[in-house]
Amino acid sequence: MAKEKITGAEAMMRSLEYQGVKTLFGYPGGSIMPTFDALYHHRDTLNHILVRHEQGAAHAAQGFARVSGEVGVCLVTSGPGATNTITGIADAMIDSTPIVVIAGQVGASFLGTDAFQEVDLVGVTQPITKWSYQIRRAEDVAWAVARAFYIAKSGRPGPVVLDFAKNAQVEMVDYEPMKLDFIRSYDPEPNPDKESLQEAAELINNAQRPLVLVGQGVELGNAQDELRAFIEKADMPCGCTLLGLSAIPTSHPLNKGMLGMHGNLGPNVKTNECDVLIAVGMRFDDRVTGKLDTYAKQAKIIHLDIDHSEIDKNVKVDVPVLGNCKHTLAMLTQLIRENKHSEWIDSFTEYEKTEYEHVISKEIHPAGGALNMGEVVRAVSEASNNEAVLVTDVGQNQMMAARYFKYSKNRSIVTSGGLGTMGFGLPAA
């Protein structure tokens, strides 16, 4: 493709289109105005959704990314506009959500002078992003955008920040689009170790009471089919983390409900009775484990994860299996034997009956009085044929929604997990 001389702002718009972006969320301001001016000429191809606060733009980008599987994009101005996105960026980091935040910045010649609406956005966001970069020259736009999208969506996804200096927006550049699929020293998807897979398969084949913990990594890796094949072949019950709830249908007979302090009775009790615990794309969050010194001490633990830093971070594991769970689950399924664990699975029944009798039935079928939260959530779920995307804010409503909503489709729960951000629900929806 022949090079064409255009402004850095126009190069930004074309680079976003080249990455397949069709929707972005934002709020204009002085230091990003040249880019918004360029956006006007792309209004037929780039749908900009105007928010009323930059934090809302970040959460909206998160909601978009979580449901679509694409990278969410937001466009904001410098200073307070940029700092208003910090909560959304931190939320995206801890929940592994791929977003790219493009923020205006004062001109390069003003950097470090405490100019109007200047803030060191790269310095502020480095600890809560996968990558944070300042674009000071128009010629760096195509490269920076290509790198940003590759980092945001590859491996364990997460947020990226591009700090876009105003001079770089108005400078002219010979534009040429760029794609990127490799960065030296960045290994987003480690190759699975065959010995670890064999060790894991041996533990599973010899297990009498296996339990699978399903995390959001199954959704992020688009490994829902591989998960079902895995648990069905070896007849293993599973429990889901909050963000992993829609990775397997609620109605699946091997799905025993939500894990953790607000979860279902059966999978929580059985965590401390199983002999092999298989964690898939989850990070052993404290809301799932409770006290670590009493968590699943009787079990051999297998941990499938794409991020090496999660291995042994909270819970010491016996067999780590590194890699994208879409691949590692498929490889492990080939190695395990077909099995039946009827007695083990039946042992969940008494806890399910107890919980239903003493908690669930009273919540969703109250004898009278005011409406219950669980009753309303279940009614909405059933009215939508259990096919709706559930978006929640944070708190008691979130936990009741997670417990009483039913999921039949992938990527159908959108909520703030690790950061617990109040005000997440409406913009994410």
C-alpha cells in the first residue's frame, strides 16, 4: 500500500480501523480535540459513543470487550480526563479485560512544565496496565497502535494506555498501516510442557473424587467446548468462579454452582473433600479460597493457566500446566481415560437439597411480603429464556444476581470481580 501524508490524528483513526475497531467510547477535551476532529471524518465507520464521565468510558469499553471478545477502546483528553479512567484501567487489569485507552496529552515541548491539564499518565498507569506508552511523534502512531492491540488481546488480556501528545496529533506523517504479532522477550502463550500434561493426566485418571474449578480463563481463551469435553469424558463435577459462571451452562448436570464465600454449598464443602482439584483459568482469589491454611489441604492440585505469575501465587500446586487452556484442555482430554464418578457426584445431592430447602426456595418462592432480590433475578432470567447477558454493579445485588440468574450462553456475565468497582454496572451495560 502506498504511503500517504496525513496528520497523526488521522493516522490514529486509520490505525484503529485497520485493527478492526468499529465502536469506541469517549469524552472530548482540549488536548485530544485534533483526534476528535479526525474522528468526525470517520463517523460512517467508527461509531463513537459519548459518555458523561471518562470512568464511564473505560467501563463501557470493558463491557464491550467482555461480551464481544474484541478490544474495547476509549478516547479521552489529558489531565483529569485521563485520570478519570484510572479506576476502569485498574478494574480491567485485575479482571484481564482487553481495552486500549487513548488519552490526549500536552505537546511534547510542554512535558514536565506542569502545563495546563498535564499529568504523567504513563507513570501513573504503568503498575495497572500491560503496557503504557507516550506517543510524541506522528510517525510512531501506526507502530504504537499495532503494539497496543497486540499486547491488550494476546496471552492473558489486559489494558493498554496510549498517551497521545498534541503535537503528534497535528504533525504530518507518511502513513502506512502496521500489524504486529511478535514482540521480542514477550511470551504471551507459553508452550505446554508434555511431562506436566502427563503428570496431570495420571492424577486425574487415578482420582476418586476430582473437582474442576472453572475460571474466566475458559471464556477468555474461548475454550468452552474444550472444557465440556474434558469434564464429560472423565465425569468430573465442576464449580465456577464469579467471572467463569457463563463458561458452562447452569443447566449442565456436572455444573455444581458458584465457588466461594457467596457461592453454593456443595462445591465449597466438596473443595475440602476432593482428592484432586483441577483449577482452569482462575487465580485462587481470596473470595474463593477463604483461609489459605485450611484450603483443600487434602487434595493434589493441578493448575491450568496462561500466566506463569499465577502459579503458586496463592495456593501451592502439585502440577502446573502453562498455556492457553483452549489448547491445554484439549491435550489433557486426549490423555485422560473415560471414567465414571457416580458416587462422588451423587454426594453433592444432599448439600443441594439442604441449600434449596433452607435458602434458595425461600428466596425465589417467598411465602409473601415484599419482593426478594433472588425472586426478581430469577424471574428476569426466566423471562429472557435464560439467554440474556447479565450486567451487574457491585455488592449484594451482584451476589444475588450471580446465584439466581441462569446462564445458557458464553460470555453472558459482565461484572467487576477483582476490584469490586461501584458504578461499574450502568456504563458496562
